[in-house]
Amino acid sequence: MNPNDQLELPDYKHHTEEVRARLNELAAREVVLDTQALGRRFDSAQGPVDALVGIDIEVRKREFVSVIGPSGCGKSTLIRIIAGLDAPSSGRVCIDGTPVEGPGADRGMVFQGYTLFPWLSVKKNVMFGMKMKGLKSKAAEASALRWLELVGLSKFADHLPSQLSGGMKQRVAIARSLANEPRILLMDEPFGALDAQTRASMQNHLLQIWQSVDVTILFITHDLDEAIYLSDRIIVLGAHPGRVLEVIDVPVARPRRQEQSLTGHFLATKRRLESLIHGNGHGGDSAHPHAARAYPSLSEIPG
Ligand SMILES: Nc1ncnc2c1ncn2[C@@H]1O[C@H](COP(=O)(O)OP(=O)(O)OP(=O)(O)O)[C@@H](O)[C@H]1O
Ligand SMILES: [Mg+2]
């Protein structure tokens, strides 16, 4: 075989039976989060900026949905509006069909920056929200220890955040959010500050947690591999104005393994995402200048 041959990829829309069954099952579930004609306009010295226009998305129960798009396309604005930390200029957000009017315990948030209270132990950080909700200390402590066990940090319950690595801090932040039993976990580039190896292990941790807890996840990332590896569906946003370009059903079987990143379906999805994000709008076109360089030839793929 000619070593310069490019990899023949399947159509990213072609689903195996297993993937199709999972996507059909998801589509039949109740909607946890939906936005209707959501828009956000900011005033700036140069005039109004449409950070988001006409955003209509749906996320279903226990679904894992990622949002990707170039810097400035409105990802953080979207998640802040869903969290109730910012208000839309038009349209609305609903959780379980009820319009959002501000922050609430039904939505947990995990950001890129470490948001733990540095003066509280790991366990007390996880107990914080439960105590705010009026849970007695003993019950909050027992619950915090269960959540710490789930994220693999039981041994660090009495440590201070400063004694933990970045990945461990994010695991505490995840435990703290989940301890409030949110309907949906909103994550804005939570692994963005971690080195590649820690990031990969956090992705696996998150999938394990998501599989064992009844929670829906909306996950923002810049990283195409991360979006494909984690998600059932990927919402691709374009910039200026921030809008939905496409929603992609991820054609990769679960449970996921890192080796799947070399499979045809994974690479085809990545190629589609790249073509959308690089803005040619045609998608999947191997004549696209980025497409030729983005994929290894068969001879470069191990095994
Ligand atoms: N408070 C604000 N006032 C004015 N403009 C804002 C404000 N917040 C965001 N914007 C503008 O809205 C647009 C979207 O910003 P946002 O932070 O949501 O993008 P993003 O997709 O999260 O980017 P990144 O990938 O860099 O995090 C940008 O043009 C930004 O300058
Ligand atoms: Mg952002």
C-alpha cells in the first residue's frame, strides 16, 4: 500500500447498530434543559455585539452534551445564562420546562479555575452547599464522604485544597457540585488548565462518575478530541454572531476507551468538527486545506 494514502473514513453520519440504538433511546427521554430563541446582546464602545442569536438547544435526561466553537463564539455566555448568572436579551432557558430566573440548586457549575474555599478542608468544601440547604452536619458529612469516595478522594477528606494537585481539586469541585444533586451539571472548560496526561485521566474519571450518578452534563471545551470522547452529542457554535452551526450525534460506541480515537468514526467526526470550526461550512471535504494535514496516513497509525 502506498504510505501516502489518506485514511478512508466512514461518513460521520453513518451509525453502527449499537450507536443508533443508544441515540434513539436518548431521543425518547425527557428534556431536562432547553433554550428557545435565546439571544444575548452586549453594548460595547464599538456598538452592540450579538454574542448569541437564536439558540435553540435541548438536552435530555442523563445525556452528555458538549458545546464547542472558536474563542468568542459565546460558549461561556451561554452557560452563564443557563446557570442564571446572566440574563438573556431575548428568548428563554427552561429546566424541566420551568423558565430559569436566576441561579438555583438544580444547576451545578464547575469552571476552569479552582473555586474551592482555600480555608476549608476538602470534606467541608463538599459539605458547604448541603449545610447551606439546611442539612445537619452529621448527615452532610456522611454524604460528603460518599461523594469523595465516588471521585476517589476519601483519603484526602481532611486535607486543604492547597495540598491537592489540579486534577484532584477539580474532582473535589465535581463532588461538591454533585452533592447538591443538581438536575444538570454545567462545566465550562473544567480541564482546560490541566496537563495532557491529567486531562485524559480526568476525562475517564468524569465518564465513570457520570455512569454511576443520575446526572445530565453540559460540557464546554475547545478540545475536539475531548468533546468526541465524552459526548453523546456535540453542539457546534459559530462566532459573530454566536449561533448553532450544527448538532452532531457522536457515532462512537460506549463505553469509551482512549484507543477509539484512532477509529474511522472518531476521525470522521473530528474532520467534520474541524471543517465546521475552520469555517468553510461544506464539511467533510478532503479538498479542504486543513483536512489534508489533520489526519495521519494509514502507515502512521499503530497496529
Ligand atoms: N460582559 C460582557 N460585556 C461585553 N461583551 C461581552 C461580555 N461578555 C462577553 N462578551 C462578548 O461576547 C462574546 C462571547 O464571549 P464568551 O466569553 O461567551 O465567548 P467564549 O466562546 O466563551 O470564548 P472563549 O472560548 O475564549 O472562552 C465575545 O465577543 C465577548 O467579547
Ligand atoms: Mg469561555
